[in-house]
Amino acid sequence: FLAMQGFAEDLLTEPAVSGEGVDQLSSQPQSLLIPTACGMTSSPVVFLLSNHCTHSDVMAIAPTTKMFTTSGPKLPFETKGQFLSAYEGPSTDLFHLPSELTMNDNPFDKKKAQYMRNRRNKKLWEQQELFFQRLKSERSEFDQKQNFAATRIQAVFRGSQARNTSGAVVISKRSHKRQDMEDIFLDIQESLYKCNQPPLPGHKSFLMSKRPQKWKMYEAARATRIQAAARRFLARMRFVNMTQKVIEDRRNEAAKVIQGSWLRSQERKLFTKMALKMKNVAASKIQAAFRGSYYRFKMQFAIAAAEILKKGV
């Protein structure tokens, strides 16, 4: 909007140099140009400020401006110094010539006004093209970010699904292998039993046979040691818990004693302050009573002396 305001003000004051705007406007696709019966009834700056136009409204104004073409030759470069100043007044119509510059006036002023319109339209089209290029780049960047985020999310989801699937496959394979080994082991034991052969070591029937009897005492000794270690550990934990409880009880008792002594000291200080205050009050009352009786005695003595002197006179 500020850019539109700036070059719209320039159009009212700056002269043109060449007629390239007409060629560029004629090369634009006709589908983008929507001719209107009349353009804005005031200058672009006044129109935009009075109607509170947004950036999209400013861009929409550019393709709806009326196209102006030149039937004659282009303005020569040598006539640049002969350009007159732009028309200035309370309201300037950039789409139509003002009443002061009509077909019956100087034809040079007519060419200048027509070229100023073409130059204005050229700048509007340049601003519109720049805006759409920037919008396209921003949209492409946003689309790239969206695609990257979607790719990452899909990759993470597919990876988690693949890991879960592979984990389930591995677990199922392991369970099948274990079941196959157990089946093979049972078949071997059954074959040995049918042939009157001792079972393989590690089987339940082998442990119940007479062959591992010599290892039972070692197993009992190992079990005893394991149980002793476990019981020793449990006894140690119970002792630690008991000592911790005793220590905590002693700490609580010590805290109570400390708090009691501190509270008693505070109470003694408060009682001392109250006693001192009461002593001060009592001393003040005693002094007041003594001074009152003393001054009353002096007053009575003075009155009696005055009466005696009065009688003697």
C-alpha cells in the first residue's frame, strides 16, 4: 500500500522519458484486463485512503484499469525538456483528462497526459507482477515445508509400524523355535525310554533318578548359604529400620526439649517486661501521691501563715 501511495504521488509530479509502458501493456494477456466504463473518480491515493483498501484490494485495482493505446508515434526523447508540469488541483482523475486539458487544447498536453496514464499503468502492472511473484515464492516455500513435515511424520509412523511388526515376527519365531526344541527333546526322551536307556541330563526324569544323588548334598549346602545370605540381609535391613526409628524418636524428643526451653525463655522475658512495667506504674503512682500530699501541706501551711499575719495586722 505504501509503495502504491508513493508511486501514485510520483505520477502527479514526475514527467515521463519514453513510451515503453504502452508496449508492455499491449503485450499483457487480454484475459487479465477487465475494461470498465470509468476508472476511479479521484486520485489513487485519495481513493485508497478514503475506502480503507487492503493490499489485495490494491492489487485488484491494477487489472481493472482502463487500457489506453497510442495511435500515433511514440514521444521522442528530445521532447523531454518541453514537457509541461502535471495538473495539480483538488481532485485529479488519472483515468480521464481534467476539464482544463481537453481535445481542443494544446495537443502536446494531450500526449503528455496520455503518456502519464500509460506510465501509471506500467507501474501498476509491475507492482502486481512483483506481488504475485513474491506470493508464489512464499507459497512454494510453505508447500516445501509442509511436504517435508509430512514426509518426516510418515517416515516416523512407518518406522514405528515396521519395528512393531518385526518385533512381533521375531517373538513368534523364537516361540516357534522353543516349541520345536521342546518337541524334539520330548521325542528323544520317549525314544530313550522305549529303549530302556537312562534319560538325558537336565530332564525331570533324570533329576528324579538315582544318578544325581551325590549332588544333592551340594545343592542343599548352596541353598543353605543362599538362605543365610538372604536372612542376613533381611536382619540387617530390620536393624537399620529399628535404629532409624530410634534415632528419629530421639531427634523428636530433642527438638521438643529445645523448643520447650526456648518458649520458656521467651515467656520469662515477657514476664520480666510486664513486671518492670507494673513496677514503673506503681512508682509513678506513689510519686504522684507523695508530691500531691507535699504540695497540699505546703499550701495549707501558707494559708495558715497568711491568716495569722492578717490577724496580727
